Amino acid sequence: MSEERLYLEISIWSQVASSILFLGALIFIWNKWIQPVVMAAQGRSNAQIAESERHRDEARGALDALREEIESARRDAELIEQRAELHAQRERESILKDATEAGERALRDAGGELERARAAARLRLRDELLERALQIARRDAATRVDPALDSRLVERFVGSLEEIARG
């Protein structure tokens, strides 16, 4: 082998060795500093993904719970509406019954008042008629009765009172 050839061989093996050393250094740097950073970033990313999935699952659970609460509230609202309608119907019937009874009572009372008013009016009319009849009779009696007839009538009236008193 010639010297040139030897230097060429040394140069080639030198290149191979430096490449191997360079690759070794790269692997060492990768394993020592870069891979832990990448692994930490991957761990953080996985943790964020896991946290996001957990939040998603919690949100789904909360959404399902809210849907159930909404459905429960809807059922409660329907029941309340039914009860309110029933209560309103009962209240309306009660008010109508009370109003009917009050109207009938007022009608009966008015009928009684009307009868009392009629009776009172009859009494007033009778009293007025008697008073006018007495006025007319006194006027007629004053013109028709002379003092002699008046004394005979008074004596007869007193006599009838004495007979009644004797029994």
C-alpha cells in the first residue's frame, strides 16, 4: 500500500469515526437534553388532552343533568298548570255558587222588602183615606148637626159607655 492510499484510508476512516462520534454526540444530546424536553411537552400535551377530555365528560354529564332538570321542570310546570287550572275552575265554581246564593238571597230579601213596603204603603193609604174621610165627615157633620142633635148623640154615646162599664 502506498502512502497515498494509506492517507486516503485514514481519511475515510477518520470521516467514518467522526460521523460515528457526531451521531453518538447527537444521540447523547438527544437523550440528555432534547428528549426530556420533548417528553415533558408530550406529557403536558397528554395531560392537557386528558384534562380537556375530563372537562368534556364533566360538561356532558352536566349537560345531561341539566337536560334532566329541564325535563323535570317542564313536567313540574305542566303539573302546576294542571293544578292551577283545576284550582281556578274550583274557585270559579265557588264564586259562581256564592254569587248565585247571594243573588237569590238578595232577591228573597227584596221580595220581603217589597211586601213590607206594600204593607206600609197600604197602611199609609188607609190612614190618609181615614183622615180625609174624617175631615169630610167633620165638615159635613158641622153643617148637618145642630146643637140639639149634638147633645142627643153625646148623651147616647155616654150611655153606651156606662152600659159597657156595668158589664
